[in-house]
Amino acid sequence: MITFGPGGNSESFAKRKFPDDLPEYLKSFGLNGYEIECGRGVRISEAALERLPKIAKENGICLTLHAPYFISLSGVVEETRLKSVEYILQSARAANAVGAKKIVVHSGSCSKITREEALELAKDTLKKAQKALDDEKLSEIVICPETMGKINQLGTLEEVLELCSADERFLPAVDFGHLNARTLGGIKTREDYAKMLDLIEDRLGRGRASDMHIHFSKIMYTSGGEKEHLTFEDNTYGPAFEPLMEEIHKRGLQPSIICESAGTQAEDAAQMKQYYDRLGK
């Protein structure tokens, strides 16, 4: 089933109580997904650990989790990579505790080494992370390497698909805002989306392509790529979500889609879902 939701809480969540007020809030926007943001570390409140699993299950909310930003799959220092394995394991433990199945992981950097070297290091780190999950009986948690927005980062679509080749259980976290930013506005048409979706299916197969994780937001960029996340009010940087929704609908894909707009992520996720729903009428 395709799901739509925000990454974390929009400004409009305001003084509502988390997680108790989450179902009513998401329902008011017609949403059925939510990404727990652990970018600055895996810290989840006792209240969330205690009540979120039941709340999500009873209300049909698809939970995903974003692992810490400081994970470095391709760090040149082995100790750094091993710490990243531990951070991924921590994320998987937290995801399992709250009932989330997918964890999003940043792909890494390649500023000090070649992209090829960075890719091989990242693949090795992911393999170690998956073994750590398997050893702890967390094999049901799916690691999702993410496409990145800065040009000097590892994380083109092709690189993420290569990372996913390291284990058939990995799924790509395709951030189309990031891809647009790192190509300096390269996503302009429905055909641009179609080519990317074709590549994903060609490399990973229909099943994994359908079940991929998607991040979407409009993002300001400079010559180096991503600068900052924007809202759907932006008409300068893009990309447009409508042609992506059209391609997803046409192909019958069932991804989990998370909006990462700056402060209006629930409102903008609702725009995507409403547009997608109209395509079926």
C-alpha cells in the first residue's frame, strides 16, 4: 500500500502531544505515514516507546525512521565506519521498538577519496551493518541508503542503486529534491522521473522498485548542490511533484513517501496525496 506522511512534525503540530495526538493530526490531512527523525541521535522519549507502537498499529500509520546524519558509511578511518555500524544498529533497535520497518541512512562523503573508493567502503560498511542486524535478530528492519543533495557527497541515484546491490534486502531511499539539487535543477519533466524509475526497476527489479522509500521536498541549491529545504510555495527551485505522482500512479508502485518540507511537511504531504488520489478518479 502506498503511504504518505511528514518527516517529523510540521509547525502546525504546535503544542499537540506526541504521540497521543498524532493519529488525529495525520487524519486531518488524510495522511497514513510518519517518519521519526533521529538525525541528531537516536533519542526517543519513553512515552513514544511505550505508546507509539499501539497507536500506529490501531490507526494504520506506516512508521519509518531516519538514522543519524553523522553516519559515515565511507569514512576513511575504519573506527568511524565501525561507529556508523553501531549507529545503524541503534536505529534498527529503535525502529523495532516502535514498529517501524525502514531506516533511512545517509550514503557518506567522497571528498578525500575517489567516488569509486568511497562506494566500495560504503558497501562494506552496509554489509557489516546488515550482519549486525541479523546477529541481533533485527533482519526485518530494512536499511535504505539515501540519495544525497550535495555534489561532493556519495549518493547519486546510480551510486545508491549500487549500494543496494550489496544485499538484496536493501531498498533505496530516493530523495528527488536531493537529486534535483545535486544536478542543479536537472529534474524538469515527467520523462526525467520516468527515466529514474526505469533505472531503479532495471537495477533492482519490480518488487524492490515498488517498495522503495521516497523523500520529497523542494530544495534551494547552489553550485555545490543542496543548500536548504523549502516549502511547496517555492516556484524557483523545484522540482514539481505532480509528474512524479503521475508516474507512480501509472506504474502502480507502492512506495512509502515522506515529505521533508521546511515546516509544512504535513501540509505538503497532503498536497501530494490529494493529487495522487485524484489520478484514480
